Amino acid sequence: MKSGWKVGVRLGAGVVGLAILTAGTAVLAPRLRADDAAAPARAVRLSSVDGRVQISQGNQMLADPAVANTPLFEGTQIVTMDDGRAEIQFEDGSVARLSPNSAMTLSVLRPDDGSGGTQISVDGGLGYFELQGAGQNTIRVRYGESVVTASGFTVLRIDLDSPPGELAIFSGNAHLERGSALSLDLHGGESVTFSASSPSQYNLAETIEPDSWDTWNSDRDQVLTSESASRTAATSGLPNSANPAWSDLDANGNWYDVPGQGYVWSPYDAANAGWDPYGNGYWMWTPRFGYMWVSGDSWGYMPFNCGMWSFYSGFGWGWAPGMGGCSPWWGGGFYAINVGYGPIGWIPPIRPRPHRGVPPARGGAKNQPYPLVAVNKRPPSGSNGVQPRDRSVSATIAGHVVMPLRPLSPRPQYDHSASAYGNRTALPAAGVRAPSGPAAHAYGPGAPGSHPGTTVGAKPASHPATSHASAPPPASHPSGGGGGGGGGHPSGGGGGAHH
């Protein structure tokens, strides 16, 4: 049985209102313009942040330092400082990662309408990409004048420390285009570099020069693989079910199939009325939506983008994606606090008002909003030693006795046992590029998808139909490609080793 506060979302006549109902009263939050509500939007997840990472849009800084679980919209640039690392997860299961002193822009991020509406621009540094390469909305990765697309699951690395850069295909198949000058198919175990003086000259090698950050990329991939082992049937039929963010829920709580309500998920430490889903995180300012919630819990992406939170007497807090699936609120161009019922005495979250009486942001003009407003009413989930709920014990939710769902078999993953992970070098100190060597090669000999007739680890060879130009000297990152110096990649005057 649900009790306490009730929060609902009302739609109609091209406007959006947020109603908070209690004791027969209703309070409406400010309404958005009709054109904002009608225009669709799409976002992807900033899933992991280590060290200092900045996110900005246009000429406006959104977060410095950035925090995990931030939704990223079209036009957002992600910049890692000399101690920063970042990971971005896409709805189809694709992943992009940035090592220190690197930069990336989500230059095109449109709804999945079959028009190929995803393009990532690597602005500088070292980036890793695990692309699913399936479906209508193929991800295009641009660096300089080159554009890369994948055919099937493909793992690749782009290094812009020495422009015009190097592309390495660890696994799978990729297609590379360089304007009208070049069209090239690449396979696992191959790498290509271009001449700085002539766009038609390149060197195609049947080997990949290892980099010390390859190990970090593989370690992050194994974290996602481990979490996916907890996946249940609750998310298998939902839209974007391949999104790795769903695995965070299975790994940090239990799913229940509740008659009349569908699937309900509850984090392990949400069994008491004192726990608050909006008790730990940030209100972050965005140009389009104003202040939006960014959860401080590791699993806190999906449950605040769609569906509804409710408090169930005798059980605790639970979140349901809805009987019809999970459509993110930004898909309709509006923002709302997604709480259906709270316990008696629960106080709904207060969304900051950015334009009146707000002190100026650091270094900003008067009445500019603070980029991040922290909320610390409780510690992050998982930090208080709460034991996981037993998946062999039933629970009573909304008057129904239900059992937790059991995990299914994990989805297929890249075969790490076929790589050279057993001979890893230690991860360098944050922001320091360790010397490259065979032991650092994360996707090594025998990797699935290697090009037939090639030998990974063989001596680099120039393409027969091209001439090989000398590699250009190390160059700094492009403007906006990261701050600080002395990091793993050159940036704004900071030095770093090149291959």
C-alpha cells in the first residue's frame, strides 16, 4: 500500500506542469514554453569520472569538476585534465572513453530515427571506442578530416597526440573515410597513420603499437562485463535494453514483478522511510532544461530519467519504469521530479530557481545560476554497509507477495582471454603516460576479428600503394582540448610522450 505525498505530471495544450498533491492542495511548478515541450531531445550518460573532468556546452561551463550520471546532450564537450578520465555510455551499449588531457564533443546527438544521428568528434588526446556497429543509428567518430564507422562490434583507439593522428582497430571491422581522398576498410589488428603534408598518403600496418592506457580501457570493460552478469528479465523488453546503465540496477538492488504495476526495482538500502531517492546528488544547470537532477548514487541514471518512485508501506522505496516501458523525460522536451507517493512526513525535493535572488556563479555575471548545487541529506547508496536483500526471500509490495528476479545469463562480451591482458604493465600515475611496450597491449595476438593473413605484433609495413611520410613532431591539443601540463597528452603547453 502506498501512502503520503503524491507527485504527478500533467500534460496538455502544449504545456507541462508539475503538481504536488497533499491534503487537498496542489502547487504548480513553473511551466515551460510550448516549443520547448514539443521539441524532442536525446541524451547519453557520463557513466564514470576519475580526477578532474569538465563538461561545457557552447561557451558555457556546465560542470567543473563534472560528476558521474550527468546526462549529456548534443553539443556537449567533455575535457579531461591531466589527472582526469571519463567514460560515456550510449543507448545501444556502445562506450567511449577519454584518457587524461583529452577532449571529445558530442557534435550530433539526435533521436534514433534511422538518420544516423550520432557523431562524436575527438578534439585531442587519446580516446577509446567500443562500438556496437548495428542498427539504424550508426555512430560516426570523427578526428580531424577522418571519419570512422564500425561494422559489428568493434573496439578501436584514436590517438591525436601527433596530428593528423593514428587509428588502431583492436577487434572487429571499421570503415575509414578521409574526405574524397581516401576510403579504407580496416580489420582487427591493423592500424593506420596519415601524412601531415598529404591527405592521400598513409601507412597501414598489420600491428598495433601498445599504449599504457590500453590496460585502463580493458579494466573498465571488465567492470561492465561483471555488472552485466547480474542482469534480469526485468529490462530485457524495455527500450534501449542494451544500455549498460540497466546493469547498474541489477547489480545494486532487486527487481520484483508486481501484479498490476509491472516491474519494480529497489536499491538495497531503500527499505526505510528515512531513505530519500533525492537525498544525495546535485542540481545541475543546463541551458535548455534549467536545473536538472544528477544522482550521486552509482546506479542513479535510469531511475531519474523516466518511470516513477514510490514508497510502499512495509517494504520501502521502489522505482517502476512503467507498464509501457521507459521513455526518458528529455525525449518530450520537459523536466519533472518523478515521485508518485512518498512516506508520511516526506518532504519533496526543492528544485533551485536560477533567475531571482541567486548569487552570481563563480566568475560569472550577476544572477547567473550556480552550475552545481549539492544535496547531501544522506550518504551515497552502498557506502553505509547495508547488506543486499536476500534474493531467496519474498517481499510484500502493494499487497502482493513477490519474489526477487534471478539473474539471466550475461550478454556476449569481447573475449578478453584472447588478448595479452596477462602481461599487463601497472597503470601509470594519474595523467602520466608510461613507456609503451608489448606488455601494455590490451587487445593482442589472436584477437577476434583479426584480418585474415595478418600477424598482430608483426613489423609495421607501409601500404603497397602508398608512400610513407615521416611522422610529424608532437603537437599540442587543439583549442579546448584540455588544460594543465605535464600530463599523459600534450595540452595547452603541457608536455607528454608520443609513440
